[in-house]
Amino acid sequence: MKKLFYKLFIQETSNTAIQFFRSIFVGAIASIADMIVMIICKELFHMPETWAAVFGFTTGLTINYIISTFWVFAKAKVKNRAADFIGFAIIGIIGLFLTELIIAPFAEQNIFQSAGFFVRNAVFGSLIPIDKYYIIGKCAAIVLVYMWNFFARKFILYRKSEN
């Protein structure tokens, strides 16, 4: 049991399954920070949902990069930390774009400058207030964009180099 714990949580690894397992924890921490910042920006500062998502994204990306480079993907193909972060961020920005597309149908104000499909049609009825639909979109985006981020980073930035 102790050996398994060490392998899953402590030992440096290039095993995709273990990295995926670890990245779930990192992604959860980053997603919680992302969601908290997004909700604060929307609810306290009255930002449009998609702008609030950008601020949340930036927070989550930073947390994700710091933890991922030390715990999930310890061996980068790119040795320059600045270049590594830029590659990490570009993959994340593509994820942000995907997030914006996913949130848009759930948002009162979105990147297309109109109410989203679910808001216009009040799909969730009295279960959830219309002005909170964006949270549903964000939850869906977290799952889908997580998959994109992990596999893109794993195979583009942190793939085991062939010698």
C-alpha cells in the first residue's frame, strides 16, 4: 500500500495513467479557483459571464502550471521555463476559447452579444434562476476542456522524448 501511494503521489513519473490521475487533482484545485474567481467577478463586480471566465481562467491556468510542472509533468521537452509556460498557456488559451463557446449558450451576455440559447428559452425552468445558468455551462466546460488540456499538454509539451 505504501509503495502504491508513493508511486501515485510522490515518485516522478512519465506514466500517462498516473499523470492523468494526478492531473485530476491539479485540475480540481485549478477549477475550484477558476470557478470562485469567475463567480466573484460576475456576482460582486457584475462583469459579463464571459469576461469573468477570462479572469477565472487566468487564475486557474497559473495554479495549474505551477503544480503541473512540479508534480504531474516533471520532465518537459522544452527546458526553457518561459517557453514551456508559453506553450502551456497557448494550449490553455485554446481551452479558454472552447470554454467561451460552451458557456455562451448558457449566458445572459456572451461573446456573440446576445442571450444564449438556454437563457432565451429558459430550458431549466424554475429549477435554476436564469442569471445562474452560466454556472451550468462552466461545469460542462470544465469536463470537456480538462480532457483537451491534459492530452494536448501530455503529447505536445511533455511527451517522453525518444533517444
